[in-house]
Amino acid sequence: MTLPPAIADAAFVPGTVHKRDIFSETVSGRLEGVPDFPVVLRKLDALPLYSRPLAWLLARREIRGLRAVQGIEGCPTLVRVDRTGLLRSWTRGTPLHLAKPTDAAWYRDARRLLREMRRKGVTHNDIAKPQNWLMTPEGRAAVIDFQLASVHRRRGRLFRVMAREDLRHLLKQKRAYAPHLLTPSERRMLAQKALPARIWMATAKPAYNFITRRLMNWSDGEGTEDRVARDGPALRAALMAHPEVSEVALATYALPAKGVGLYAFVETSLDAATLASLAPAPRPELIQPVTALPRDDAGRVREDALHLVAANRLDELELLCRDDPELDRAIAPIVADRLNLTDRVLRS
């Protein structure tokens, strides 16, 4: 698909940092003079020298994969590649671990997307992560992050195995969020890992986990430090031990220089200074006391909305609240007192 010059040649105007690690910085923004076409830049020009060769290797895989899937609904559009990095369209949507779809229609559309990718000879190879699946505002399926994607010239055994693993990983998401929709054949498929997957789990996966989680201090939850998993349990236990704390919700956000900050929303009558004194080390970077956390009809905390507040992604929060006036009312005072105002907004 050839983009018109107005899009392909327009200057990128950065807006928000979404992810930062030693392999790239992901920045969303817009194109100068081009309304209604949000974009995201995988920025590679300011990386440490030691990580640049591997970063560009991953980038080249992503570029090749994006070029192959152009025109497939639910896949990003590659805008251009230059020394700064690669620029692609921004896909509006909620990550699967927040959307938690229970409607069969989303899973049918996700299978449609994988079929169309397979027809193009593309396997994604990284959709075991729910963060790489999105539910769009229209309820459709979308995928992002093609850094590990493969484009196969021949549809031999390797291609078939990798395509099957993509489907099996989709079924793992279905098992996590909509197990009642699994068919008997899908359950059998989930129980049968392909040989390469079994070899990976037995050999390379432990070494990968040691290097990324122990030496580099991040997990593959988003390519950044998994602060919620690492620091969250002790923090939550310490805060919930106080009788005036009724609930704690945790989210992460990008720090201005590098790394990931932990943001704690605490349902309490205590002030922020008192909460900070209760928090164990390492303390969260931001603690916001709130009168009431937003909840759904079943009483579950609306973590999807709080993640957007923590990340200062108010445009996406507005879309989320557009058809939910009750959520809009509940989240408004939290937004008004939010603590992350500029960390994720780039300044010239």
C-alpha cells in the first residue's frame, strides 16, 4: 500500500512516550498538517552503542513484517524508515489484559486476522503477550509489535509450525479471558505444544529470563521493568494493613529519563505523606490518595481507566468514558488530581 506524499513526507510531531528500554523508545504523536492519522515512532537513534546492532536487527524484522501485512485490517501501516527509526500508524485500542474480551466476536475477528497474515506468509511469533493484542473502540481485533515477526517465502514445515503456535497463543488468551468459549478441539490444541516451543521452554527460555529479568531488570510484560509484579505485592500488603485504606490499584508509567515508574492509587482518607511513610522500599514514585476508585457493575476496580490516568493518556481515557457516563463521573476527580502531568509529554 502506497501512502500519499502528504502522509509519507510529513514531519513527525512527538507527543507521548509509551515505552522505553535498551532496544528502543516508543513515542506516539502526529504528522504535521495531517489530522486524524495518529502515528507512533520506534526511536532508535539515541540508544546505547552496545544495544544498537540488536535493536536494528529487531527493527529490520519489524519493517519486513509490517511491509508484508500492509492492507490487513488490524495491522499497523508502515509510514517510513529513516536514521531516527521506524514510523508506523498508531492503532487505537485497549490491550487485551485490560480489555479482557468475553465476546465470541472478538476471538472470531482475531482468527480472521491470523488467517490473513498466514496468507501473506507472516507469523507474528510474539502474541503470547496479551499486550500485543488490542481491542479497538469498534470491538475488533488488532496486533502490534512485529519485532519478532517472520516473513516466510516458502510455506514449509517451519512456517506451518510457527503459524500453529500463533493460533495456539491466541487460544491461550481465550482460555485466560473467555474459557467458556473454548471448543473441545481448541482445548486439545492448547494441550499440544509444538516441538520448537517445547525445546524453547526447556533450554533457551530459562537463559532468556535470567538475562532479561536478573541482569537487565526487566520482563517481557512490555519490554520494560515489570514493577507491578516485582514491587506490587509488598506495597499492597503494607498499605492494606492500615485500617483507613480500603483498596489499592497499581499502574506503571514511563519516567522522563529512563525506566518505569510505579503509580499507586489508594482508596483512603489518609494524605499522600502518610501513605508514603507506610510504603516499603522501593517506594512507588507516585502515590495518589482517592476518595473512591472507579468500579464496574461487578465491583471490580477499573484498572483499564487507571492505567490511562497513570500514563497521562487522556485522549484514550476520553474515548473509554464517552459511552460510560458513570465511569466518567467516577474518574473525573482522579484525573483532576493526577500526579503525572508531564513525564510522558515530550517538550521541545
